[in-house]
Amino acid sequence: MATWKTLLLQDSASPLMEQLMFFHDHTLLILIIITILVGQMLISMLFNKFSHRYLLEGQMIEMIWTILPAIILILIALPSLRLLYIMDEIYNPVTTVKAIGHQWYWSYEYSDYKNLEFDSYMIPSNELKSFNFRLLDVDNRMVIPFNSQIRIIVTSMDVIHSWTIPSLGVKIDGTPGRLNQASFNINRTGLFFGQCSEICGANHSFMPIVIESISPKFFINWINSMN
């Protein structure tokens, strides 16, 4: 989870987030190289009063600074397209969960299991235990099995919300009257925190999201205990 001293992206908990981080580093490296080269050229031009006669109205230099940016854009576009295909929806998920945004809490429905639905409210500060995180913990967590393909369907009952878990690389808008869906796969057990990422009203900051990733065996036991 993110803490006050975190300067970089959160540690990835899914293959999708790993690929997003690789693409981020790849693009950032290209941008740093371009910035250094352009900066060096600008500084040399500022402190140098000479002019290069072959650079004035030169066809060769025109071709170079036309073709070179095109090659750089291709180096960025190819990994980006690959990532889009990785993010494509999976049509045979193990479990489907429907997340519904309200002002200001989330409710969850496990449509694969009979009558399994619950609301998830933020725990107030005066009810926090010593192991709870302030403004991030909820009374009912969304529980899913790890190493399983999960389909999340997000909608809203009132205004636009956004269901977001940064460590999974998942951000889906919850729009009234519309169902948006995405797939993800968590590769380890643990608690993963997120928040609504769309300004939805006065208590926008007080509707956190908590995913509890457990083994499939314990997930089945949890399903049986809830029914």
C-alpha cells in the first residue's frame, strides 16, 4: 500500500501491474534520453556563437530529425499495443463480482453464488482497532481467491464513482445505468487497498476499497460461511 514516504509506484500484485510498470520504466527511459540530448544541444547553442554551415537548409539534417522521432514513437507504440492486448477481457473467469458505488460506500454482489451480497463501509476513526488503517479499512472486505481470474463488474446507483486498486493496475468507472467490466489476477495473498478515484461528493474521500486475497480453499469456506 502507499505510505507518506512512497515516491514510486506501489509494488505490483498482479501480472497486469507488472507489465504496466515495465512500460512506465521503458517510456521514462526514452524521455530521459531525449531530455538530456535536447538540453545538451540547447546549452551548446546558447554558449556557442559559431554556426554550422551544413546545418543551415540541409536536407540530411531535415531527414534525420523527421525519421528519428518516428522511430522513437514506434519504440513506444509497440509495447503499448502489446499491453492493450494483455489488458483484453478474459471470457472464462473463475469468479465474477459486481461492485456498486453509492454515496458514499461500496456494495458487492457475488453473482455466481446464491444471495451473497453485502455493503462495505469505511470504519469510523472512533471504532478503529490497533491493526486497522485510518481512512482505509472497511467493515466488510471484498474476498477473492488468489491465482484465479476474476471479473469485476462496476456500476453506480447515483453519481459517477471509480473503483480503483493501484497495486493491481485496475481503475474502472462506475457510471449510473451502465455496466463496466475488467479482469484481473492477483498473484499473492494479502490485503490490497484502494479508494474511489472520481470526485463524487462531500464524502468522496471516505469510501475506501479493501480486497482480501486468500487461497481458493479458504475462499470456499468463506462462501459457505456467508451463505
